[in-house]
Amino acid sequence: MSNEFLFRLLISVVALILTDTLLYFGLRRLLVKQGRKSPGSKRFKWTYLSITLIFALYAVVHYLYLKYFGYGPDAYRQSFFITGVFLLLYLPKIVMLCFILVGRALLFIFQLISYLIYRRGHYDFVRRTRKFKVLSWVGFVMGILMFGCVLYGMLYTRTDYRVKNVSLSYRNLPPSFNGVRVLVIADVHLGSFFNTRELFPAFQKMNELNPDMIIFAGDMINVSAEETQPYINFFAEMKPPLGKYSVLGNHDQDDYMKFTKSPDREITETQLMLAQQAMGFSLLRNEHLFIRKGNDSIAMIGVDSWGHPPFHAYGDLKKAMNGVPSQGFKILLSHIPNHWAEEVKGKTNIDLTIAGHTHAAQIGIDEPWLQWSPIVYKYPLYMGLYQWGNQYLYVNTGLGYIGFPGRIGIAPEITMITLNRK
């Protein structure tokens, strides 16, 4: 283990111990009748400590098992349990603690002012304010609600597949392509699912939509091409008249997250290319092709994963566009949306770019009247449709999940884009 890893581990452990200690005393003061020798105080202490110690023991044993005995996609998927249980336990604790600390800080300020101004009646004021626990109770209720949200996101929302309909109009869209319906998916992360039954409803919805074309915007796997095997027939059965097109994402290409015994990126890529070929996808790797309909055609351009560290910049847009006429309608598939901001908009005449990657952090608000996710501070282009002049970017929030085995407020997405000619 590196010194940096050990330092981060130590800081994390200290932070967790501090959180549990402060919250323990805050909740005991709120929920238990004061007095160390009261039966309620002892029951609360052992209940609280037992929950915390059971999680800590589970996390340590699970981590050691994965480190010394677990390899491959199954171990990677199992590691998500630690993340899920951690968030289920500590997000509510952090919410409760924030309210309790704010409440205690306000009481301290009020008591200090009382001491400075009303010295004679100060101690009576202190006795009265000690019973002021409104913020603590609000924090307790909010923590319980947060626990419910995380649990609901793990059990239900992560497979609550939603269809988003988007309509785009272009003056330069060829007449034959007017009304063409393009189905977009991204970030399936097949290795995250426990069995094919979990993903089957998504395939049902995609088949019912009956699209003209299917686009996959990268990240089909977590760590191994073996993850694709149970799902090849599901993808192969979808046969839109204008074809299926895909690109590789950072998990399809990068070796920074590979936990297999022999994390060979080239072998994984080769196996994944064969799997996507069996699924019926035309995989575009820094190249383009033309889709023909009637007497017209449009250019479909695809680049490998392009990002900043820790992700690699395998994508080569200039190479992919070599030979594409300057006139005509163009669609670009590029997994990481930052690529659009840095190399596409204003620098090319690509009409529509399709991306994924962000998952919208799998937590946030996705309503017609408000869209927000904490991932916005890392990826400003993180969800939905963006426009710059006549150029559009659409960021799909993903069909699967990774890290946290759930979604809170951000449902897994199937996008249906309708292309219209002005």
C-alpha cells in the first residue's frame, strides 16, 4: 500500500469515528432521558454501537475477501454492496449531525449574547434553552427520510427505466431523414446487474419504441468483456432498419479500474469488439460511415473515449472526420461530454453529439421544472440537451449504475430523439 492510500484511509477512519461520536451524544441527548444509569441510556448506547460496529466489521471482512480471494466482474459487483450499505448508514447520520451541530451552535450564540447583556437572568435563560431541540428533531426526521430515499433508490429506482422524448429540428437534415427516430442508451455497465431479469424490462421498452436507429454511447462493461455474454441475444434481437452504432467508453478501454488477474486492455477491447459485433453494433473507433435512406445520407462519426486524467484521451476527432464532406448532416458519438465543449462546438460543423459518462451522479433532481445534480461541479454538461448555435449535445444519464448500487432521483434513461427537417 502507498503512503498516500494509508493517509487517505487514516483520514477517512478519523472522520467516521468523529461523525459517530458527535452524533451519538447528540442523539442520546435528544432521544434518551438524561442520566447515565438510566436503562434507556444503556439500551441506546449498545444499539448505536452495535449498528456501527457491524457495518465496520462487514466492510473490513468484505474488503479483505475481495482483495485476497475475489477477482473479476463478480468481485467488482460485490464491492458495490459496501458502498450501498455505507451510504445507507452514513448519509442519514451526516444529515442528522449537521442539523444537531447547527442547533447547538445557535444555542451557544444565544447563550453568549444572554450572558453579555442579561447577566442576572442568564442562567434561567440557559435552563430554558436547553430544552430547545427543534432543529435536532428536524435533523432526526430528515435523516430518517434520507435513509428511506437511499433504500428506495437501491431497491426500486435503479431499475425504474424511463423514456425521455426529445425533438430536434435542422435546416440541413436531408428530406429522407425527416421524422427519423433515434434511440439512445449509454453506460449500461452490464457487470453491475445481478441477472438478466433486472435489465429485461429495459429491452422490452426499447423494442416497443420501434426506433429507426439505435445508438450506444459507451461503457458497456465494468472490467471484463465476459459481462456481455448473457446479454448478446437481447441486443441482437433489436434490428432497427437504419442500423445500430456504438463507441467505447472509459470503462471499455481504461485499465485504471481493472480488478482482474490480468488487466490487459487490448485483450479486453478485442473481446468487447467481438461481443458488440455479435450484438449487431457497428463499432466506430475514430472513424465514420454513412447511413443511407432513400436518395440521401448522413454521416455517423465515432471516437474512442476522450477525457482528462484519470481517464485517457484515446479519441481522435480529426482522424474520425477525415473524408467527411464539409456539407451534410453529421452525428458524433463521443462518450465523455467535455469533448463537445473542447473540440466540437464552434470548431466543427457537427450537428448533433451524443454522450453519456456522467450518470448525473445517480443522485439529484430530474423534473421538468428543476434539474440538478452535484456532478454539475465536475461536469457542467451532465444531463439532457445543450445547444450552442445550431449545434446540439445530448447527455444520456445511463441505463445502468456503478459504485453505488442505486439511483436517487435520477432514473435510468432510454432516450428517443426525433430528427425533424425545418
